[in-house]
Amino acid sequence: MLLNVDPFNHQSRHIDVPIKALGDIIESVGTPHFVHRLTSFMNGIIPLDVVHVERSRFGGAAPLGYSCEWLGSGAVDDEQAELDHVMGLYYERYQAADPLFAAIRGTTGTHLVVRDMSTIPDGEFRKLIFDERQIAHECVLTKDASHAQYSLAIVRRKHLPAFSLSELSQLRHLGDFLFPLLELHSSMSAARKVANTATSTDPLALFDARVAHEGITLSKREYESCKQLIIGRTVPETAAILGVRQSSAESYIQRAFAKLGVRTKRDLAKWALESPATVAAPDPAPASSPAPQAGTTPAEPPPASA
């Protein structure tokens, strides 16, 4: 569902910000303190628990057509070491197939996306990244600039309410000030982690990305069977891991192979390693109105003035 965030600009664009916090964040651009001061600055305006900063760069030799740079995450009360561990895992295994970003990656303009937590399927991704950390609400503001896309995500745990339209409007207006700082900071400092490079992309992430790209629907058992084969397990081993008979595992694999258009385990491995960027795709939706993906609720940014 498309939402207009404060479409008539009822809320004033004048946002009260503490001058010292403003000076601190500007002073910290290009230093290891930037993301933490950005988190503190934003928390003073919109209550939150965590802030994530990311840049995606397009083209080059990246298998998926882009590389994703984690510039850092900041926590209000959480242990920073724990947060860094979780985000390192996210960029190693899950970011390529995250449906929230699938809707907006590579689009032009500014986009505000709210994640619908109820649509995240049960599984390792949901458990490790959201449930165990009690993440209940997330919104992401993105903007393209110079063949790159910058993303600013703010996260709330269960003790805080969902983001209101007024808060989303404030975030959209803050982006006008914050994105130039993010761009400058990224040009002056190294990324914490780079995903989707030619040497670091996980085959499972590539498989997930292509399945999502082509809109293929696999059942949970079909997906798990393919996953085990991709990482080198045999059919009997797959059956044991799934806790089913070998004949049942063979049936899941046959149905999955039919949907993917492959015939053998070797074909599956080759299919999984092909980049979606090299696979023929339907004409994209207009950049100004990216098609929403499962698990997302894109929200159009408000106009610059009433």
C-alpha cells in the first residue's frame, strides 16, 4: 500500500534541533564517531533504538550488479559489540535477499520505506536479525547520488510504538540535511564491511537474490532442500537434516527443480551462481513508483513545500 507522508505538509519543516548535537555530528564527519553521534542526534528528535547507515554502489564486477557497503550502526542502549556482530552476520548472509531493499535498490530519487514485520517469514533471517533482538519497527530512507544509493535505517524495539506519519515526515525532511553528510562521510572513511563483491558473496545469498529477482515461489521444504544441495550435501543427508524420508526429499527436490528449470545438482549450483543482473528481466517499473515487495510498505516522500 502506498502512503503519502504528510502530503499537504501540515507539519512544519522547521524541526527543533539542539545546536551542540548539530555541531557534534558535523564535526565528526569522516571519523569513527560519526554514526554514534548521528544516532544520538536523531534520537533527540525521533525516539529510536538503532540507526544503520549503508551505501550501495552499482556496476563493476559485483555478481549482483552492485556492492553494498555497511558504513556503521549506532545503538542508544544496546551493547555495541552485540549490534556489530548481528550486522556483520546480516551483511555476510542476508542483505542480498532482504525484501525491503529489493523494492528500492537502484531506484532514483528519495524513498521512504516502512517494513511490515508481520510479513517476514519464519526462519533464520527473522529469528537472528529481528526476533532475538526484539525488533518491532523499522523504516528506511534512501537517496541516490553519483551512481550510488545511500540508506539511513532507524529501528525501534518492542518498547517503542510504531512510527507515526508525523515522525516519518520529520525523517523525510531530516534527510535533506543528513544525506549530504552521509555522502561526505563515506568519501572520507572506510566501510565497516563490503558485501556482494566478486570474492565474498555467499552462494546462498546469490541463490536467494535470483529467486527473488525472478519471482519464483518455493515451499519451505523445496527451498531448504535446494539450500542443502547448494552447500554440498547429498540427498540422503538432506533428508536427514529435514527429518523426512529420502523419497520425500527427492519429491521436494524434483518440484523445486521443475520451478527453477534445472535437471541436476550441478545445474542447480550453476543456476544459483548466476547474477540476476545477467538474467533477462521484465521492464522495470517507473523509478518514481517502485513496485512494493513482500514485507515492505513504500511511502512516497512529502512535497518540498505546501
